[in-house]
Amino acid sequence: MNLAYVTTYDASRLNGSNEWSGTGYYIAQALKNQSITLDYLSPLIEPLGLNGILKIKRIYHKLVDRKNYQTDPNPVRLRSYADQLRDKIDRSRTPLDIVFSATVNPIAYLECSQPIVFWADATFANIKDFYPIYSNLSNSTIRDWHQMETLALRKSQLAIYSSDWAAESAIRDYGADPAKVKVVSFGSNINSPFTSKTIQNEIATRPRDRCKLLFLGVDWVRKGGNIAYEIAKQLNQLGLPTELTIVGCDPAIDTPIPDFVKPLGFISKATPAGQDRISQLLLESHFLILPTLADCTPIVFSEANALGVPCLSTTVGGVPTIVRNGANGRLFAPDSQISEYCDYITNLFGDYADYQALALSAFNEYESRLNWRVAGLHVKNLLETIL
């Protein structure tokens, strides 16, 4: 099977694919590991002079109508992407069976003889007014983005999403044919060296007399950093010594940083050293805590599970597709009280065998469904149905 693999950026190398947290690179590797041949039709070039025009539009909307103008769905840009792709497809030396896009942007206006497939983590209807950056949007942004989603779904023979939340939106908000909408979770960008047996030894080394929480996110507010901090503070007040390690951002709290908070700043996963450091921090933690206010399907949950670490998060966005109560963590309502998190954690520490069973179950969730091998095989099987 030969795929035209489409991204706007260079997804053939991890260092060159910081967009979308490197997901485009890992999707490509997952497909290649299923003996699928990829012809990378990237990067795509911005139309000459367009960035300057879009910058002026952004300033205009900000100053005149106090609206947020987003450039992603601009039709001039998307038509240029489509023209470039058609040219690349025509010039390809390999007969291409399928055009496969990581996200919908590049293929919305594409016309080609090959079937089109995309893999995305959300629809525009999902993220509009969900993320701060996609709030208070200009009318033209809203119109163009809905048009982009509608066109991409109409042209594609398979629309793959990483969560039920996104897949349901494609059907409900854009009238997509349910038969071609599929759900395949993303894998972990950290490879686990453990087996079900050896991970038990690592779980057993975690201390029983104190709780180690890891907050891993670049946006303190959106990812629920204040909630994580209050949970750690209350656990200490309840008599369970608790550490909160923070990676990815600086804690925005009103008081001086207490001793139980360990801010480590940003650690890049684009380097082996960074991956090793994050893996070690996860391995030493009892929980990944991310009480997020808005998220699609954070891969960090799969990465935590890959190291036998359960996740504590919220029932927002696509998170419930990844984290399942009692299997690989616990989800709380966004308006849950701090005490609800604390009761859950202290109960597990009160019967530590329950915590160890949950941690092992989290690893098994990674092994069975939250890794790129399983995801790649699932997508391969789906692609074979349209050839």
C-alpha cells in the first residue's frame, strides 16, 4: 500500500515537526511500521505575500470589531495547499493508492483521483469557544472554518478521529456519513521498555508514605494547574505528604512557591535526553494530574500509562476516550470540589494494593489500546477497506 502522506510541515523528522506536538511524525512512523510506503508530500509553502495580508486582517479585526481572526482556514491558503498537493501527486514516481492527511487543512480543496483519508483530533465545532484561542472569532473565520470542515468530510472516504467526542461532532455538526467516521486513539510518544511483569517492579518502588503528583503541561490555566496545586496543598493538610512536580510551565500562584511544589520548567521531548528525563519523572510519580478545562486528546495520558502511571483528569473534550474510570485513572467533573480528588487519592493510599492494581491496569490499557502499534494496525485495516 502506497500513501501520499500530507502535512503542511516536514513530518519526516521529529526535530522538524514541532507542530501538533510531533503527532504528524508519530502517525507516519505508525503507518510505516505496518509496512505501508509513504511518499511525504510536505512541507507545503505559504502563497507569496499571503502572510502579510493575513497579518493586516488580524490587526484590523482586533482593532475595529474586537474579534479574533484566525488564519488557519483562510481559503486562499487552503487552495494553494491543494494546488501544491495536486502537483506533487502528479509528479510522484510512486503510484499512490491513497492520500492520507494528518488534520483536514491541506485536503479541504483537493481534487484528485485517489481516495482521501484524514486523521484529526477535533472538528471546528468542537474547539470553537472551547479553547481561549478559538473564542470571540470573527464571522469570516467562523464561516471559513466550517466550510473547511464540511469540504474535508465531503471529499474523504474515511474520517478518522482520536476520540468519540470528535467523531460524534463530525456526524452531528457536519452531517458526516457515520459509516465513514471512525475512532482510533493516538499512541504514546514515549516508548515503554517494560512488560506487564517488569512494570510491577517499578510500581512497587514508588513510596507508600507520600504521594508524588506530576503536572505536565505548557498552559498552567487551561490545563488546570491551580486545581492541581490546591489538591496537593489539601493532601498535605490532610496528613498525606504530597509533592507536586511541574513540567512545561511556571506555576502561577499568588503566594511564594511552597517546598512541596517542584517547578522544573520546560523539558523538550524532541531530544532523547528530554524524553529520558520526562520518562523518569513519570516513572517515579504515583499520578499524572491534569485537571484540564479544555483538551482534545492529550497524548501525555498514553505516555503516563506506558510507564504504569494512572491519570487524574476531567470529563472534558476527548479525554474520556483515553482515560477510563478504574482502568487507567479517574475522571472528575470540571466543577468537582478539591475534596473529591483528595478523597479518591487518600482512599487508594489507605489500601495501597488498590493503587498498585490501578497502576498495573493503566499499563495494560497502554499495551492493549494506547500505543502506536495498535493504532497503526487499526488504521491499516481501515485503509484496506477502501482499496
